[in-house]
Amino acid sequence: MSTEDRGTQDCRDGTLADGQTVRGLHAIPSVQVQCGTDVPNGPEERGAGRPSRPPRGFRSYASFVYEYMKANLAMQMEYRATFIGRVFGMMLNDAMWLSFWLLYFARFPVVRGWERADVITLWAICALGFGLCFSLFGNISRLASIVVRGELDFYLTYPRHVLLHVATSRMDPTALGDVAFGLVVFFVLVKPTVTQALLFVLSGVLAACIFFGFTVVAHSLAFVLGSSELLSEQATSMLIHFATYPLGIFDGPTKVVLFTLIPAGFINSIPVSVVRGFDPVFFAGLAAAAVLLVTASDRIFKALLRKYESGNLIQVRM
């Protein structure tokens, strides 16, 4: 029986139904096999009648992140009540912390040039940036643990960008509560102009880049130090902690540290230097810092990946 006859017989037997979706493990997107369609024999025939595939770049990576985000969200929605409860729980947690600052500013209306609206904006930007980072790239909070346990083997078998694949393979559902909190608080309590709203959203994206880059660098220490999960988590917590305090309360060497070792200074300067009064020089520095941190984190991860020791694990992920 020829290859064509066998393919026809398979369709008759129901082995391949019309439009059946064939999926491999983590095959995104799925591939459809249509019965009765001739399979091209060579690259020239396969490419006939189709536009050439665009080179892999930002568009490809964005599509990859989008597909993983949909898959992660679908998994979370399997337990809808739990998911919604965690989202609202995080919004309540953020609201409690912000309420302390609002009570403080009710007693002291101005603190070193910072007003009530500035602190609300600060917390909104921190929540938005953190939420965007960890809802899209939630697995970076487990990166050190993945390295130490030798669980990178699974990701190294795929042709995709290793760091991007690791980062997007899991989401933190509570981070969506941060995103919602940041948007609601800013637009309801601050009542911004259109320009301020645009600057706020853009600053939130840049803050997310800073959170991402710093967290990846901190967790990449596991390649060198071994069991450094606690150290990596503490470093990320320090960034979050300092980012939620007004920059005006810091002086001298502490302020230098906040613009170098712990880049929280770029985040907690946004309310005054970007949203309230736009400073183009500072905004350019903020954008440069965000791009530099993301680029550096990728380079550092790739360089230290050479030190990775396989865990010799056989994993099947459904």
C-alpha cells in the first residue's frame, strides 16, 4: 500500500478526523492536520503559496508570552472561587498598607514636598509594576529554586529563549490583584488628567521591567552560590520595601544605594518627577535603567547558565 493509500485508509478508520488537533507537550499554538490534504515533499513545495515566515523577534516573543498567559489564566480559572478570592485578598492587603499612609498624611499634609496624592500614586505604580511583572513572569520568583533543584533541564530541551520560557511558564494569581488595585486607586482617588494617566501606565510598565531585571539577577546568584533561595527572596523584598517609601525621606549614602545596588529610587521618584511634574531628564533615566536592567539580567543569566549542573530529571508535563 502506498503512503497516500495508507493516509486515506487512516482517515477512513478515524485515526485522523478532519480538523483534528495534534498537540505535543506544551505545543503552543496547536497544529491542525486536515485529512485528504497532500503533504508537501520538499521545502520548495512547502513554501509554495504561503508568505515567507517573518524572522523571530519581538513579535514572536510577544505571541509566545500571550499564549502562555492565556494558558496560565485558564489553569487558574479551573478553581474560579479560589482565584477570585486570592485576587481580592491581595487588593485588600494593598489597601490596608495604603491606609496607614493616608492616616499619616491626614496628620501631616506635606512631608518633604510629598503630598497625599503623591503617596497614592507611588503605591499605585508599585502595585501596577509588581503586578504586571509577576502576573506575566511569575516563575522568576522560583528561579533560584529551579536552578538549585536541577529543574532547568525541561526548559533546555526546547528551542525557545530559556529565560523567557522559565519566566512565563507560571503566573502569580495574586499579582492580578496588584494590577487591579493600582489602576483603581490611581483613577478613583487621584483623578488624573489624560497626560498623567498615560505617564502613569507607561511608568508602571517601566517599573515592571525594573522588578523583572532585579529579580532575575538576584535569583541568578543560585548558579554561583548554590542554595541561595532565601538570599534572593530577601533581595527582592528589599526592592519592594524601599520602592513603597517616598524618596524624600532618604538622604546621603542611602539615596545613592537606592539608585545603584537596589534600584528602588527609580520607582519611588516617579510620582513627583513624572506624574505630578514631568521631568524629561529623569524619565529618560528611568527608561534607560529599565532597559539596562532587563538586558543585563538576560546577559547575566546566559553567562551563569554555563555553570548549571543538570539534575538528570525526567519530567512529563501535561
